[in-house]
Amino acid sequence: MKKTTILLSIILLSLFPVKADEGMWLLPLLEKMNSGKMTELGFEITPQQIYDINNTSLKDAVVIFGGGCTGEIVSDRGLLFTNHHCGYSNIQQLSSVEHNYLKDGYWAMSLKEELPCEGLSVRSLVSFTDVTRLVEEVSKKAKTPEQQSDKLEALEQQLAQEAGCDGRFIVGTLTSFYGGNTYYFIVYKVFRDVRFVGAPPSSIGKFGADTDNWMWPRHTGDFSVFRVYADKNNNPADYSEENVPYTPENFLKISLKGYENGDPVMVMGYPGRTNRFMTSFELEETTRNNEIAIDMRTIRQDVLMKDMRSDPQIMIQYANKYSSSSNGWKKWIGMNETFESLNVYERRAAEEKAFEEWVNEGGKKRIKRFGNALSDISESVNNRQDAYYMITYLTETIGRIELSTISARISHLIRRLTNPKTPEDKEKTVSAIETSIESFYKDYSLATDIKVAKTMIATLKNRIPAEKLPDFYQTIEKDYGGDIDAFVENIYANSQFVSKEKLYAAIEAGYDLFDDPAKTIHDSYSEAISPYYQIYNAESERFTQGKKDYIAGTLEMREGEAIYPDANFTMRLTYGTVKPYSPRDAVYYDYYTTLDGVMEKEDPNNWEFEVPVRLKELWVANDFGDYALENGKLPVAFLSNLDITGGNSGSPIMNGRGELIGLAFDGNWEAMSGDIIFEPNYQRCISVDIRYVLFIIDKFGGAGYLLDEMEIIK
């Protein structure tokens, strides 16, 4: 039997689930799974109703929202739900001091009031085809990694052509699974006219902010509403006033019946990245790298928040930048804590010891195939780790100076403009320059960036050896007597990039932007970081091969177990149950929260816990309508043991009949190591209850007309 056939058999055998709470399952293989466990848990829906490539199924209602979230279509007119934090950047882009949709919320009361979101797209899955054999055939013909990369790129182009991809509205991507042991070609429809319909104010959609992030109990109404538009033939199209609401192949029904402890639930979505095959060597490297990033972001975020709190305009400009930074910052803090408290390193080391014993027991053939896997990984990690740390230090400090980054972006585009390949290329480049300038300066505070530059340049100087600093530090010592503040002020005083007006004038006058002080800062930074990238990349081939062999060996060693591929932003399904948990001795967390908890957390003196007056009025009046529980309280969020990660944000949580009951939006603090190792006793998915979503739209927002186009089961 050929190696490919053996490996595929191992993978298919490994898909028979042994746990209901763990696993990000590939949808095309659902019918090959033993669905008895789902039936045992109480699911009524079948695998074919979930995923059917030839007929409409649930997968047609679940989409990629933007570049890193999930959304779901909830009406036959293209209405879409996702998280508030997923729509946050688009809401921020549409906001101004006069129309602050982040602070005040927004509800379109007709199609005409729905706001176009420039650059936002939604992707719908078309097909998912196993092409492992084709990849192996072309890879065998390659003699070098470069040749292999070229051949895989050519194969991807061939498959895209055969699938009818146009590169804009129908796109295809060659995607690897199981560390490069399996490949699929995935085709999507791309809808590029997506409009903002509504969202609650941040005091609801972001209630608890950084303090409550990754925490339970949770009381955040983390949702926003958009609509997908298409041309008059219902095909994907660029924005046009002539476009109409998209008629989807399928949309999700919504259930108001709720859930009880132990009820079956499932989530479909696009989990971004897990590393469940991470070795102990990588774990040590990750822990140290997290520490560096946490340290650097703590300092920068303090600078940003001080300015944001002092000026409403800066609050809007930096809201999304700060949120994106702080989300990773807090996650890394939690990861490092749980790595230690849950003995993740020791558990991974034990797995590696078992792997080595299995390899050595298998004779010469197995030793030849898998014997170098762990040593390749460990030696590569050891050789690259210092470079990796330096990359993090530099990117999290000098790399966060906005004036430097925009100088590099615009200078690069202008250089490309001097020698365009075609008239069309020139036109696209001119457009890219204008778009980059307008979008950057809309959300740029010069005063804030100067403070960040001074702080981060000083911070880096105190964190790494002098000989590893970018060479502009020598200029600071030589020409400014070591005065970093004076150096920074001079840079900003003489740069053409400090405002869009000054930059446009410089471009018009033919000013050489490559000699601009901001560009010289970026060049010095690039020169300093380049050797570390070279070291890191030099270890890439050996590390990748070691990881591929380790994963292949693990699949073979654990034949028959439930081993799913790591998340890689492809559609997955996880099933489990509504479930509470106990994080530590004598502490019990119930499986749902109510609006009472919002009022208990209210703190008018803390922006994270402000409560809108209208929400308090509805709470006092118990005006909850059909959305209340039997005890009269209004549900807000709930827990399940579903296996999720970043990218699952906005994913639909469905009951055993495939009806929408909530939106996934977070994990919990006690299992922050979950991307590396699943923790069944602790790991929980936090979701906003769909009844709270509809209550906010209807009772709070006054946009109940939107519910008329949904199919709601009471």
C-alpha cells in the first residue's frame, strides 16, 4: 500500500470521535465520522444537513467575515450577525465625533440608512476538495524548497483555473493540514458590498472591556449586524447603489426556546490557529516570547490609553488599534499563567518521551521515518530563539512608530509608480497611494505618535544590548547627547509625513521621500531586524520537516483516536453541551448570566462598566417581552464545552436541530492554554444569548422591524 493511502486511512480512522467536547472537525469528512455520539447527546440534525456539497446545507449560512472572524446569514435578504468586536474596526471607520457609532451605537431604520463599509468582504464556502495526491506528485519533482514552492504555486493556479476562479469574486486557495501531510483546495465566493446595519453602543457591545475580557461571569452584548449585497443577478459585486440585498442559498433559523444544562450544542465557523501538536521546545520559546510582547505592549498601551481618555477624537482614532493590541496582550498573559498552573510543559514532554519510545520500538523503518523529528524541531528552535526574541523586541517597539510605517508604505508605492508595468498598474498604484494616505491619517494623532516614539525608543534601549540597537541610536548619542526626546522632536519637525496635507504637497513638489527623516528611521529599523529574519528563516525548512514528521508519526502512533488537524481558518464544526464549570476548590460557575449581573457590575466612574440609561429603564420595568426566561430574568451569555479559538468570533452556536441560539465571542481565563492543549475540565466557550441580541435590537435599539425578516421559533 502506498504511503499516501496509509496516511489517509490513519487520518480517517482518527476522525471517529471519542470526546464530544474536543475537536475542530473538517466538514467534508462528517459523514465518515461515527455520528452515534452526536445522536447520543441529543442531536436531531444529520451530517448531510450540516454539510452537503451538492445541495443546500447549514454550511451555506456560515461565512468568513472580514479577514479574521465568522458571521452567519440570518434572513433571506442577506442579514448577517457577527460579534461587536468583529465589526469594531468598520464601526470605528464610520464614526466621527459628530456621529460616534462606537459610543452611541447605530440602527439603520431602512435599507437606505445602511452604511457601506469600504474594504469589508464576506466569503462563502463553495467547495472543499482533497488534492493531497496531486501535491505529492508535483513535490516529488522538486529538487529544492524553492522549486517545490514554485510547483505548488503553479498547481494552485491550475486548480483555480479549473474551478472557474477569477481571483476577485471567486477565489481558490491550496491549504495544508496535519503539518503538510494533507492538502485541500478550497473555493470561496467573495461578496465585496457589505453594509453596516446596526450595533449597540460599546457600553453594551464591549461591556467590561479589558477587565472582563477572557473572563466569566460575562455580561457583554458582543454582537453587530451587517447586510450582504449582490448585483441584480445575485452574484458577488463591488459596491454599487444598484446592488440589492443578497438572497442566500440558506440562512439560519433562530430559536427563542433557550437551553438547559447538558443540552446539545454545536458551533460552525472559521477557527484561526491552534497548535495542538506544539512541542515542549516550542512551548518554552512561546512563553519567553509572550513575556517580551506583554512587557512592550503594556508600556505602549498605557501611552495610548492616556491620550484616548483625554480626547474624544483620539478615542475614536485609536479605539480599534488599542483593542487589537490589548486582546493579544491579555491572552498572552493568560497563556503563560496556565502553561505553568496546568503543567503544560511537563505534559508535552511526557508525550514526546512516549513518541520516542514508540519510534524506537518500531525497528529501523520507523526510526528512519520518524527518528529525527523531535531533534530537528528542538535544534531548529534552539538555533532561532534569540533571533525570534530580537524580532519581537524590534517589532513591538520601533515597529509600532506610525510615522515610520507610513513612510515605508508610501515610499514603496511611489517607487513602484516610477516604473509601472502597464497603464493599469500605474492607475492601481496611484489609487493605492491615495487610499493609504486617506485611511492612515483619518486615524492618526501626531501628538500621540510622538509620545509613543519617545517611549518605545527609550524602552528598547533599556531592554537589549547596545550593539543590537538600530544604528540611529548612534546618531542620538553623537548628535543629541543621548537625548531621545530631542531626537524624536527633530525627526517629526522635519518629516513630510506628519500630515496628509504636507505629504500631498511633498509628492506634488517631487520631494525625495526616501531621504525623509521618518524613512531613515524605518531603514535603520529594517537593517537591524533583517539579520534576525535571515536566521529565523534559515531554520524554517528543518523545523517544518521535523514538525511534519512528528505529526505524521503521532497520527500513526495514536491510530483510532480522535485527532483532528490544527485550526487554519478553514470551516470546522465542534459539538458538545451546555456546561458549567468549577475553576478551583469551592468555586462553582453557573452556565448562564442575566441582565441582573450587568446592573451589579455597573460603575459610572469606570468607562468599562457604564450602563446606558435606556437599558436600566427596561431592566427596572422588567420589559423583556418574549426574550425573558421562565423566571422573568433576561439571559445575556452562556457557557458550553465547545472547542473554539480566535477566528471563531461571531460563529453561530446552534442547538441539536441546527437553530441559532447564540454567538461565540470568547474563551475563559482558566484555559488560556487551550490553543496548545485542550482542557476538558476547564475549557469553555462563552457566547452571547440570541435572546439578548434580539432584545437589544428590538426593545433597546427600536429596530424591531429587522426581526420581521428573520425566521424565529418561539
